[in-house]
Amino acid sequence: MANKLSLGIDVGSTTVKTVIIDSDGNILYSKYQRHLSRVKETVTDQLKLIQADYPDEEFTVCITGSAGLGLANSAEIPFVQEVHAAFLAVKNKQPDADAVIELGGEDAKIIFLTGGVEQRMNGSCAGGTGAFIDQMATLLGITADELDELSLRAQKVYPIASRCGVFAKSDIQPLLNQGARREDVSASIFQAVVDQTVSGLAQGRTIEGKVLFLGGPLHFLKGLQNAFVKTLGLDEEHAVFPEDGPVFVAYGCAVYAAQSGDSWHIIDILNKIKNAKASDDIVTGEPLFRSHAEYDEFIERHKKCDLGYADIRTYKGDAYLGIDAGSTTTKLVLITDDGRILFHYYSSNQGQPLDKIAEQLKTIYEAMNPDITIKGSAVTGYGEDLIKAGLSVDHGIVETVAHFKAAAYFCPDVDFIIDIGGQDIKCFRIKNHSIDSIMLNEACSSGCGSFIQTFAMALGYNIADFSQLGLFAEHPVDLGSRCTVFMNSSVKQAQKDGASVEDISAGLSSSIIKNAIYKVIRANSPDELGRNIVVQGGTFLNDAVLRSFEKELGRDVIRPAISGLMGAFGCALYAKERSTGGSALISKDELAKFAYTSRNIQCGGCTANCQLNVISFGKGRNFISGNRCEKGGGKAKKNNVPNLVEYKYSSILALEKTGQPVRPIGKVGLPLALSFYELMPFWHALFTELGFEVVFSGESSREMYYLGQHTIPSDTVCYPAKLTHGHIEDLLDKGADFIFYPCMSYNMDEGGSDNHFNCPVVAYYPELLLRNNPRLNESNFIHPYMDLNIRKNVVRVMKESLKRFNIKGKVAAAVDKAYAALDRYHRDIAKKADDIIRQAREENRRIIVLAGRPYHIDKEINHGIHKLVTSLGMAVVTEDSVASLAHTPKLGVLNQWTYHARLYKAAEFVTTQPDMQLIQLVSFGCGIDAVTSDEVRSILESKGKLYTQLKIDEINNLGAARIRLRSLVAAMEGSASADTGRRAQGEQNG
Amino acid sequence: MADYVRFTEDMIKTHTILVPNMLPVHFRLLMAIFEHQGYKVELLENDSRAVVDEGLKNVHNDACYPALLVIGQFMDALNSGTYDPNTTALMITQTGGGCRASNYIHLLRKAVAKNYPQVPVVSLNFSGLEKDSAFRITAPMFLRLLYAVLYGDLLMTCHNKCRTYEINKGEAKAMLDKWQKRLGDIFRRGSREYLKTKKLYRAILDDFASIKLSDEKKIRVGIVGEIYVKYSPLANNHLEDFLLSEGCEPVVPSLLEFVMYCASGTFTDAEFYDNKNTQSRIYKLGYKLIYSKQKELIKIMKEQGSFEPLHDFEHLRKLADKYISQGVVMGEGWLIPAEMAALAQSGVDNIICTQPFGCLPNHIVAKGMSRAIKENNPNANIVAIDYDPGATRVNQENRIKLMLANAKRV
């Protein structure tokens, strides 16, 4: 009898692997190949290769892998789930392994083999791993292999959000723009993948013993291997990277196939695959253009919006330089006195904006007619500060202002500007010739322009060719509008279902547009956008995107031919307006000698210990980034702008030092988290009064988060909740006799609302903590249910909870003291707010109501946004401090949460105060703010106030927050000037 | 802004009330009761991609998936031109409580006001909210609805088992149709025959028991989770059908459990917070009445013996106490861990917990409790699946397949 052969086909999200084994389980053949999303073709190609070697043999066969499911079904070939296939492979090849970690293109998996077999896979949100690394490499303008090489020379690791690719990108981009070393960033990317795997998948189970690492990325990337080995503390003997790691799952699949009965010749398998029907599940839309004539008309129409050009070699006279140091691209424009273009440049910055711009400036100086004088320069964008410092640019302006200036040049009556850049979507509505409201994409839907690019590259196209393909696609795929990670899998699914590259290209263009209109602008109809719409940003240079936008809106829009250069052009216009006749811009000679060095230090200015990146340009000129306050920025000047967030935070912290009993009867730990930021005065008074020593958990930090990360069961819960896990660990380490953390369905009834609940997470988080931290038990973690509105309930529950301390008789009095302490605290905050408002008015400052939740005063949660506000000279008060000053306005929603009811009142109050604006802080993942934010917006906008929302998460992306805040300031100034005359208009049209 | 179009007495005659079909088996019976009361009602079955698109357009994208779907379904229906907006009303359930779900009706009204300002939205609730609406749940109607839920649960349980194992394909469905029609007629006529529970329960059980089943052993998979996603095929991508196609038996806990969970919350809170009053005592009596009805059904199911009886609710409460306090009353609260534990206890080790992406209570009661449930039930094989407009079916099914691979291994 001939040797029975088995074939395993592993169709992953990015690669196809095939393995043939004999009946003894020996691998006779294996192949690993990227499929570039041409799944069926790649499988067919591989089978043909096998056919050449094994024309006559029969195989039992099985398919596995995330992209293999559909194929297996339609080809009627057996399928095995890939984690199970991996399990079979391990059992056969590495039976003594204790755990397996496998990273694939888009999935991450862990199998625990000893101590209870368990197989786990990342959830739908956790982004990719291999694909994530690819995406990050693209961001750096290098290949994954180059990324790996760089990482091996790293000196330090930055914290990068690991939950999802989009978040990580928001962490990485500012690092790059601030000049962090690429070696360090590369290593940080790998560390992020490790953290995600360890925390997101292991969820409290320790990965130990002999660990097997599988999958392409873990096989090819040495830096990633090192990061895993180091983080898990494994030695060589216990970290196994098998030779056949990339095809291991395909091997398991072959093992599974060997157990099944039917066998076929390769030619039959080939036919099955060939005849596999694509499912007709995909939803398609209308083509972008029905004919070439339609396309030509479209091109003609848009050609009309162009600028004049002048020759840089022959032109004589004044010139103005505008620079847009965007997140992924760099743009330069040099214009003449009358707005003609002398020079322009648009390119990816490849993570090195300073080098790119210096290089282009050299080009300008070399080409420039000696009779040209640059009389002014301005810079905008993420890299603004760095470029301004490094190249002595005259002005730094906020992007929104730059874009508005440029748009108004083309269309003086512009109503609406939408700019889609590499990573941002920015929209502003214009009223009375000034910016009325600004909408930016939130962390979740960002990465839009660069997403198409990454995708084009993944499919082996350049961006221009890829988007051209979509123009005449007959059935553009409907990919929905959501975050890019989801879009990624939608695309994969569409491909699997047989959509062509053309259809996908068109579908992606349409998705980006839908994201912008329905997620960022949140418009119901095109009319909301106004009549005169200017679109800009590099992404709109893509005709397919532009056409999708026009189709979705049902009207024509204006796209200037310099769409990608609008920010830079706006800067040049600004430089011209503000020109004093000369420019401080770095000269040709200075530029020739231009060099800089970059190093990292830790700021010791305060307890935050920010990681600073210092770029030295020589002659003592430094640019410092990474600092959260002005202290680290090298500026000694102290900021005296009044700030209630600071005050509240230090008041809460200071409590720990007060009222402690001399001879305590026990030690209680209170976590500095969630509702405790509101109720600490209450619990502190209650317990100290009863004779307990009270310890608080330490201040929040990234480290604190990592401390408890392994006990988080749901990685999509909000960051404030996730931080709580670290605080619990910290208290346990501090040796408290017990931790006290009550469950409270109800919050305090402050009147004026339909009900007074806590949100489900704040209300019941102790239940989750108890069940997921193995160090907690019913006796060291007291978490009773109570309603603080009902005194007798609090007294009874506290008596029962503290029974073992024999203090029954003292509880009632202590509870009264606690209520009094909370009341004192509230009155103190209200008084302080009053003082701040008065002081601000005396100093002629604007006042910002920073509105969120009590726990948003935590510096790890707000990332120091309040300091950013004061650094712009505006005073800060909080929502709770002004809520009692107004009545609840009429609402269109059920007003049933106490913390949220304060938002409505605070918003109503702001509408009555000319010098106040409100900024709403929203924690990512807060479902309740999906309800409140629209309502707060409508309260504010109905009375002519601006609505600004900052979404915050574990990422520390102050760069984006700064843009929003500066835009807000610009908008406030704009609306002020619109009232007093048309200065703004004159300026913009100048 | 806060004002909305009322559903007036006149509209009872002129307007057709559209109702999203959340539970395919139960809602037909509920509709019959509404019809008997003189309301014109119609179940919405539209489930094209346009439903999701309309939802995305009209609801904040971070709102939960059920809200997005239900509102999308309404808008899609109104846009279709099938219904005259001048004679159409919409019905949506309103639960109250600390979950976002209590805001669905307001989100719907916001969306409707923008597009069809004349269309009234009717609240279906059992807590006396919106007293100025001409749609009212009277005491006798409440009783009928309760019985409809009981009959619905019985039909669903029998049907799920029979369609998994039936030898002649389609018999279970035919039997379901027959009984839905018969019970629907009873309710629509306003006949009091529905009170003859002993006879009817028995007849239903015997009828389904007469269907020839194979004795093949199949993997039993329990479905728990957020109430809408758990039951609605539109929301869960036809999860039950998928499980059937994978050769599994879907085991879906009864709707009555959710009804009783809501009912018990009305008086347990009062006990927790020393806040007992006449109202909470009345609620407790109401709960006891419902419980006696559940016990009757369980008893008859046990006697008949062909089908696994529903979970006894007092037993569920005891099970919950092992994991979580009954003070957790937002969303599906303590009911989810209790159902998971009850399923595991009755040998249904494989459990899918369906939830809208980012569901707040589910962080605590589903993902937050899985670990503890697995510790107590070592064979429990739980997978949490997120549903969301962007989540792809392939992704969901792949995770379910992993769970099934685990199940086969054990």
C-alpha cells in the first residue's frame, strides 16, 4: 500500500501555507507565501506547485485559517478551526510545551496546555498583529524586516497603546514628529504587541513553563522574539521558536486531515477550489462614474480651481514661505506677493519631518533667483513646534486657521471646509466669515487617508494607481463606516466573497467619505453642510474619494488643485499678512551647517516624571517635547492661571494626611479611582471617625495601569475603569487589612433630573474586581450595596460590613460626620470656583468649564489637558462646581445619571456667561456619553456657544488636544471679531 | 426639542403601529393581543443592509447596536414608501433603569422628529411611563401578555429541540406555525381559552413530542446575553440558524426569565436599600403571581417529560448569589451569570454570550463573571461575541467555531 499523504492548507489573513505529511507525520513539503488578498489565486498557485511534484498521489485534505472558512465551505473541503489545528500540531510535535503563543496576520492566539487546556483568541476589536506591524512599518516608510533591524538597536521603549492599531498609531505619530529615534519607536511597537498579547489574551492566567511561539511574525522578527522572551522572563530552554513555526498550523491541519477518510488527487482538489463559488453576500453600491465622458466633465470642472504659477528661477521680488508639517506628510509652498506659486512640495515625511523640510529648504535656496527675498514664513501641523524651533520660522499657527485662510482665498463665501489628511479629518463650519464650529475625528476613526495608502501597498499598488482603479469599478463594495481595523476585516471578507480590487478601491473611497459625513460631521442631510463646500487635504487629490463625496452629498464641491497643499498655502498667506518686511527664517549658510542631535531624559520637575525628548540644534538651542506642563519645556516661568482641576485633585490627595487616628483599630485601603474622586471626603471621614487608619492607593500612572493589567477581563471598558485594577494591586501591596469599595446603583440625588443612577461600570465595578483578581476575597474586599441618599441604609450596611471590628455603636455618628465632610468639600469647591471665576475676570481671562466626570481630574486619565488650557491663558473650572448655578434645560433625552445631569446644567450655565466656553472630556468607550454629548452640544449651540469634545483614552496624544484647544481659541477670537466688523473677512481675503 | 407627537385616542383607529420583530416566536402572539385591543399593528421584518445604514445615519455611532438596529429598521420602513407617515406610528420598548437602553425611545424620537415629524412613537412599558399616551397596558391585557410569553417560551423551547433533531425536515417549523396560528387566534378573538393552560401546555408538548427525532448526539450550545442581540436574528446574524448548520442544538433561555428578572428588581432594590413601601410590596405580590405561573409550566413540562423544563427562577436567584449580588440590576444584570451557571449545571457547557460591542453592563456581568463561572464549572466553555455594524460575520463565526472545536475536544 502506498504511503498515505495528507495536505494541510492554512489560509490566513495575509498568507497561505501548505504542508504535506506522510502517514508517520513527517513533513515532506511546506510552503509559506503572502497572498496579497488574492486568496483563491494563491491557493491555486500553491496547489499547482504541489501538482508538479505529486501528480499521481492521493491526499486527504483539510483547510484552516481565518480566510479559509468561506473557501472551505464553497469548495466543499473539510475545515478545522485554526486554534484547534495549532493544538493538534503541538500535541504531535512539542508534547511537553506548556503554552503556545501564535501571532498571525490579524489574529493573536494563546493555547494553555497544562493546568486546564484553554484556547483563546483575540476579540474583534483587538486589531491585527502581523498586519499591525506591517501598518506601523509603512508609517515609518520601511519594511517589516527593516523595522526589526532597527528595533535591535533600541535604547529605550516608549509606552504605546497596544489595544488597537489605530490607537498605537496616535501614540507613534507624535513620537516621530517630536524626533524620537526610530530604533526606539520600532522596539516600542514590538513591545506593544507583546503587551497586548499578554494582557488582552492571558487575562490573569500566567504564561509560564515551556512556551512555543508560532506564526510568521514570531518566526521572522527577532526584535519581537526578544520582546516576548524578555517580558515573559523566559530562558532559552523555555522559549521555543520552532524551525517550521510559520507552517506549524498548516501542519496541524494536515494532521487533522490525516484523520479523515476521503482522499483525492491534487487535480480534483484544484478543481474544487477553482469551482468554489464566491458567495453573493456582498452589498454593492453604484459606480462612481458611468462613463469616461462623465469623468472628463468632472476633471474639467475641478481644473478651474487652480492658482497661477511663477518660475522660481526668473521671478524677482518678495516671497512668502508656508510649511505644513502634517502627521504623515510634509508640505511646502513658496508664493509670490500676488499669490502665485513659486515652489511646492508634497511628500510623505517618513517619520522625519525636520530632515525632509530642511532638505526642501535647501532645494529652494539653491533654485531661487537671488533677487527673491523671503519676507515671512509660517508653519502649521503636528510638527509645528519642532520646525519652528529648528528652522527659525517666523510664525506658528494652528492648522484650522491655516486651512480656513486657504479655503477663503478660493471661495470667499465658503460655508464648510472639510480636510481629510493622512491621519485626521478636520471639518469646520463657517458662519459670518469666521470659524463657527470645528469637528475633528476621534481616536477611533482616525487614520483615514493613510489607511488607503497602507491598503494599497498591502495589495501591491501605489496609492495613485490603486485609487484610479476604483473610478470605473462596476460594483463598488459597501464596506460600512467604522474604524479602520473593522474596515480591514470587511475588506478581507469582501475579497473572500470575490470582490475585485477595483470594487474594493471604490468601496474604500466611499467608506472614508461615510466616516467623515456620518461619524465626524454627524450630518443627516447635505443641506446641513451649507452651499459652498471646499474640500482639501491630500486624500481629496484622489479623484475616487472626491467623487464619492460629491455622490454622497448629491452636490458639486470645490477642490482646489493644490488640495494637498492648502495648509501650507494658508501659512504662506498668513506669513504675508503678518510680514514686517523681513524674516528670521534660517539662512542659506546656516542651513548648510544645520545639524541636530536627539536624546532622551527624564524630567524631574514634578512627580509626573515625564519622558522628555531633547533635540539640540547647537548654540544652546533646544527643542523639548514629551512634557505635559511648561516646567519640562525648559521655560522657568511659572503658570499662575487659576485651575480648579489642580485644586480638586490636591484637595482629594491631601485628605490622606489628615484625621488619622493615633491608635488605629485597623487599616482600610481606599482606591483612588472612579467614584472615590467624588466621595473620598465621605469615606475618609467615616473611617477615620471609626478609628481606622486610611490608606489611599497611589496616584495613577501608566505603571499603575500595567500593575493591574493582567486582571482586566474586558479590554473595551473605559480607561478609568481599567486603571482601577492597578489601584487594587497597589492597595494589596500596601498591606491594608481590607479594601473598602461599595457598589452603588444610585448616586446622590442632586435634583432636577429624572433619576440619579451611576453608570453600570461605576455602580458595579467592585463585583468585577472581586471575580478577576485572585488576591481578593470576601474578607479582604468589602463591597456592600448601599444608597447614600438613605442615611439609615448607610448606617445599617456599614454596621453589617464592619461587624468584626465591634464598632456598632459608633457608626451612626460617624456616618453623620461623613455627610458633613462631603458637604464641606462640595461647598469648598463651589467657593473655589467662584474665586477662580472672579480672579479670571479681573485678569481679563477667558474661562473654560472642563466638563467630564469626577474621575477626570486624575492626571493619568486627563493627560494634563487642564494644564494645556491654562498654558493658553484660560482659567479652568469643572462641571460640578458650576452645575448648581443653573437649572436643567429642557432635554430630548432621559436625564437619569447624576454625573451626567451635571453636564447639562453646566452647559446651560455656560450659555449665560459671555466669557465662558465648555469643553467636554469623554473617555473612550463611554457608552453613556454617546447620549450626553449630542445633548450637551445642542444646549451649547442653540445659544451660540461652541462645542468642543476631547476624547481621551490610555493614549497620551496631547498634540491633537492642543490643536483643538488652539482652534477653539482661534474660533473664539474669530467670533469676537465678526461681531465688531468684518476684519476677519478682510484679513482672509487679503 | 423635548416635546414630541403624542399617540392620541383618534390614532387608534387611523394609525398602524409598526413593531420591530425582536423575538420571532413570541411577538406574533403579543401582536394578536394588541389587535384584540383594537390597535392596528404590524411586525417589521426588513433586514437589508439599509437598516444598518439608516441606523448609522440617525443614531450616534457609539450608541449601542440594538438602538442602532431598531431605529434603522424604523427609518428604513418609513423610507420604503410602504407606510404613509400620516397614518403610521412606531412602537418601542422602554425599560427604565441605569442602562443606556432606557434612552432608546428618546433617540428614536430625535431621529423621527428630524425626518418624519408627524409620526408618533409609542412606548411599550410596564412601569406606567408616558401616561398621556393612548396606548395603555391594562391589567387584563398585562395578564394576557404574560400568558403569551409563557406560551411563546414553551413553543420556542420545543421548536429548538425538534428542529435540531427532526428526521423529516420542516416538521418542527410546521408544528410551530400551527400553534402560533392557533394561539394567535385565541388571543385575537379575546377568548378566555388561553387560561386553560394545563390542557394547552400538554397539547403543545404532546404535539411536538410526536415529531420523530434522531438520537444522534449533538453539541448543545446555550445562548445568553443582551436581550435584543440574544433573540433577534437581525442583530445576531442568524445565530441559531448558524448553530444548526454547524450541527449543534441551540439552547435559548426563556423570555420569561428576563421578565421575572425585571419584576424582581422592583422589590429587591427596596430591600437592599431599606426603602420598602406599599408599592414595593405590591410588586413583590406581582412577582409571586408570575412565579406561580412559571412553576405551573415547569411542572407540566416535567410531567410530560419530553422536553427540558425552563429554569426555575428562584433557583436562578440562588445560583446568581454564588457569583454576583442581585443588586446588579442594570441591563440584564445578575441574570446573565445566573443563566450561564444554570446552563452549565444542566450540562449545556458551551455558552455563547452575545453582546453589543461596548455594552456597559456586560463588561461586569458577562466578561467580568466568565472567569468565576469557569472556576466553578471546569467544563464550561464560554465565548463572548460582540455584535456591531462593523463586526464581520466571518470574525464572529470563526470564534464560535473555535468554541465548538473546544467542545468537540472535551
